[in-house]
Amino acid sequence: MKRLLLLLMMGIFGLGCSQQTPKVLKTGFSKEALAQKLENEEGKTVTIQQILDQHKGKVLVIDFWAGWCRDCLNALPKAKELEENNKNIDFVFLSLDRSKEGFDRSLERFEMKGKENYWFSSGWKNDFNNYVDLNWIPRYMVIDQKSAIAKYYAITPDDPEIQVTINKLLK
């Protein structure tokens, strides 16, 4: 009986925690997604469009993460390695921490200060995250030099498709 109960619980929790690759891998952003507001470390409001405009002409990796996310924290060394191996591209870190205080603590605790960090003060459910089918973190996207999505869905920084995409864009 205990064994059956354990298997049942594992099945229930396993179903609730699984990530699903989106059915449609988008290559651009909607107007609503681009208008999504975030806050930078100083608390200044910026939109996704403004962030993309700052990086136009460069390859950009977007890293969705949070200080409370065990998978994100486990991925940090590989994310840092990806960044170190690609010094000629830009990285932006979008935090899903639950509060500004949590965001600030996470930046300090995980040595993220000095990087380009933004926080979704609106929470997980917002126009941008809904548009990009954000269903799990960490999540990585590669944006090309014209602000189009080149790699839509990766859940680990060492996904080989990230580096393949970056290399193709830099040719």
C-alpha cells in the first residue's frame, strides 16, 4: 500500500512539474510583449522594446531566472561559462524573483551585480512571459542582430543549440 501511494504521489508531482516545449517556436514578438515593463536594479522602468533596442546590431542571450529557483541556481556555473565563452555577444538577465527586495538579495548573493539585470515587477504572468510561453525557469533565448528570435526555447545554458545558433549568427 505504501509503495502504491508513493508511486501515485510521484506521478502527481511529476505531472505538475514537467516542462513542455511550446508547440510553436516563435521568431518575433507581439506589440504587447514588446511593451511589457520591467524594472532595472535602480528601480527605473524599461520596456522589452527598449532593452532590445539597446542591443540592436548584436547577438543577445536572454536568461530568465530567479534566486528561489533551484534549477536556475544549479545552472549558474554553466550560464557563466556560456557568457565567458561568448564575450562578443550581449547577455540580459530577466528575474522572476517575487519582490524587489528578493531581486536585490539575489543579485548580491549570486554575484549578478554588474550584469544587465531586470525584474518583472508584474510577476510571472505578464504579456511578455505569456507570449514567449514561459512555463519553466531557467529559460534561454537567443535574439539576432535585428531583434528577431533565433533560438526560442532552451532550458539549460549548455544546450548545444544555443552555441550553434550564436555561431551561425556571428558568421
